[in-house]
Amino acid sequence: MEINKIEINGYTLYHIPNKKFKTFTVGAYFFRPLEKKGLIESSILSNMLMKYNQKYPSEQKLSHHLEDLYGMSLYVGFSRIGLVNNMNFVIRSIDDKYIDNSKINLLTESIQLLHDTIMLPYFDSEYFNLEKSLLIEDIERVYDNKTQYATLKFIDLMYANETCKYSVASSYNEAIQVTLDDIKNEYQDLMMAKKVFYVIGDFDFEYVKSIFNQTFLSICFKNNDYKLQFLDYETKQIEKINEVIEKQENKQSIVLVGYRSEIRENDILYNGMYLLNQMLGGFFHSTLFQEVREKNSLAYSINSDYNAKKGTFVINAGISAKQFNKFKTIINKIIRDYQNGFFDDETMNLTKKMLINAQYKLADQPSYGSNAIIKDINDEKEKTLDEKVASISNITKEEVIKAAQCLKLDTIYMLEGTL
């Protein structure tokens, strides 16, 4: 994959040429260290930046502007990568070379919109109060969403003294107290973040640079000297398994079983852990689904998740409370069988095929390549599609076994339904 980049006035500009699509993507990442302080403010700020700016000071006006630009889309989101907070700006548009008699340069318009979204925030008190109330409503609804509630409680238990437990959904008291001045201060802090801009599409790099230079001509960004940790190495010694049962009035019980592997995406056993996760809980043919749900009828739903930034592995299931002990016994047996190499080659081969198909589907997305930018920022090299396919094909049974042997049970949490 060809990647062009240049440092300009306090930010990095990336360009990934792609002639495969009739659309292009323009975006930006603003990276800062993950902290509890500012989570609520950033969540509200991202919504305000996406919906209003000084040029288009209402959702309706901005929406009409996007419609006039042949249905251009704008998204601003707030997320995390490892121990890094990320304000993500994404604009997608059709390439005007495919529009008959178009008199609009849509690349120029999209970069201008990116500029206006970032540089011309509209801090209206009425809009702020609306976004604040919507966020508080979302936080209050967490208790009624039992899956989300159980996940948050599990995170609090397993990562009690670790930075990764911080989330917007568990910050109700902060949400009530936040003010518009707090949002303005958060915006000023955001402007000191590490900034990365990018364009993915069929353009010449010199042309892309010229438009950015013209659009951001008068701006020289300043950046704090952050140490960004895209991999989360915080962990703990497991002295005993932490098992917690909480009862609530609900028909279904939700169980989360958390393991630590200490295998992260830059480790030699990453490929084995990646495949192990999918073999266990990624598909309908996966072992957890087949053994726990289909053969033993112990779960309404079951899946697994591997966090490659942190090296943790979590099984999530909806069960009947009376089946809890049997559920744990079968889970333990499945993990032990994998650690001893007792699993089907057919499951392994089918999972590889599914993962390879998924790679091809990802490569057919117009925004394909944005992950390569994250990799480059973290001084890692993004593999080509062929290299990704080959790395999946070449994962051995021994690698899967060794990855399984690294799993250490940490926390079991059940939200027991009493109805």
C-alpha cells in the first residue's frame, strides 16, 4: 500500500492513493492520552462539532450544505485506542470527476468543511444544554440496558486500578456538573493534541498538499509533547479469581468471563491469539457457540472478544441463572482442551477461510487504509492485503495452543436475573 506523508505547520498530512472507488475520504485524528478528566466534555464536544459550526450554526443549515455537495457526509466521533483518546473527523464524498457537468471541486469543499468543523466551533448555550441532556439520558439508560450495565460492572471489577476502565457511561456525576465553559476549555485542550490529517482517494499528492496549504494557510498548530501509548501494558498479578454475582430483576442472566493473556498485537503469539479468539467465539461454527449453546443449551447467546491493545480475552454469554455452575465447568473444559491441543482442524481451517474473506471485504471499503495511518503513527508497518492473507493462512496449530496456554482466568461476573 502506497502511503505519502509530510509534516506541515504542526500536523502530519497523509495521502493514500486509491483508484478503486468513485468516492474519497478526508479525515483527521486528534490524539491525547486517556484520562478520566475530559471524557464527558469530549463526548459533548464531538457532537457539537459534528452538528454545528460558525458558518452553518444549526443542524438544518449544515445538513442542507452537505446535500448541496452531492450528499457529502460528516462524522465526528470520540473513541480510544489503547491508552489514547481519539477525536476522529471523517468526511466522505463522491469524486466530482464522476459527476457530469459538475462545477464544484468536492475535494476542496471537503477540506474546507474539515477546516470549518475543527476551527470554527459554534458554542451556543441552547445547543450545549440539548447535547448535555441527551448524554445524561444515555447514561441513565445504561441501568435498563442490562448487557451494557453488566459490561461496565465487569470492567470496574477486572480493571479496578487500570486506566482503561474510564468511560463516559460511568461518569454521571461529572455529566450533571459540566458547563459550557468546560466544553470551551476542552476544545482548547483538543487544539493541543497530536494532529493527523489524511486523504484516501484518486488524487495526486502535490494537489492534496496544495489544497491543505491554501485552506489551513493562516494556521500553525501547536502540540503538547504527549507520550501516546497505543498499546496498554497496565496489568496485575492474579492472586485469586475474582467472582462476583449481582442480582437484579431480569429474566436473563448475563455472564462475563475475563482472562489475561499478555499477548498484544506486536507480540510473536499475536496471530495465534487472534485466530484462537475467532475459533472460540467469532462465528456460528465456533467452539463456544457449538458446545455451550447448540450441544448443551446453556446460553441464549455467546461470543468472545480479544483486545489486542491490552492482551485480554473475554467471553460474554446470556444464560439461565440455574445453569451458572455447569456453564463455568464447560467453559473451563473448552479452554483446557485448547491448551492441550484438543480442537478440530476443521474448526481451525474454516475460521481461517472466514477471516481471509473478511480481509477481502475490508479491502473493498472506500476508507481502506486508514488503519495503516494508525500503524505508521505507532512506528509499525501495515501489511499488504496479500501479506495479511498469508499470515492468516500460515498460523499453525502450535501457535494457537501456545496462545491458549497464556490465558489466565482473572474475573467472572454474573448479573443474575431473578425473574
